Amino acid sequence: MNPNPVNEARARQERFAHGMEVLTRVDGEAGRRVIDALADISPELGHQVAAWAFGEMYDRPGLGPRDRQLVTLGILTALGGCEPQLEVHVNAALNVGLGPQEIVEALLHSAVYCGMPKALNATLVAKKVFGERGLLPRPTEDR
């Protein structure tokens, strides 16, 4: 039995559309920008990020979005050199209900397992995101 190319194309498009819904819900506009940035160089990678990473893996029922973002922040911190992805996922963590202090605490905790330089880099990415979103604490003035 030969596969029907029309049905396969439709299923592929449905997986992508579902993945984009999840990606948009979690990462917001930053996620869409990642997919758009891949359109001219590797549209297939963009498709896989949306359809597989978000549509299939991220949307599994075993962990909630907050837990998935904590895991993602820890892994990206441990890998190092993932600051652009960390920026997207710090935003995503805020989008799914993690607060700035929870994010900072997770990044502090990562220093024990992946080292101070990686935790510092990740924390500075979080600081940038918090600043852009108006979530940095106001400095107190000593008088």
C-alpha cells in the first residue's frame, strides 16, 4: 500500500500548526521569531522545532509547562553557550507562571551542578529579560 502524499502533507501541516500553537502559548512572539529566522536558511529545522519539539515533546502530559521550563533552564545553563535560547526560555518561564525569584533560584541552584561561570551567564541573561519586562527590583537609595 503506497502512502497518500496528500494525506501525508496534510498530517505534516497539522503537526506544524499544533506545534506553533504550543510554541506561541509558551514562548510568545520570541518563539515565532525563531521559526521565522530559520525560514530562509533551514525551513525544515523550523518545522521540526514547532512540530516535534513543541507539538509532540513539549505538549506531552507528563510535566506541566512550569516544570518543563525549569528543566529547560537547567539544561541550557548546563550546556553553556546557549544564551540566545536562554533568553527565549526565561521569557517562556515567565509566560507560564514562574516568577523572577523562582527563575533566579533555579539558576543559583544550577551553579552547584554545572559551575559558577555558566550560572553567572544564565543569570545575566535573566537580568536582561527581567529588565526588558520591567521586572527588576528598584535599587534602594541609602541616605
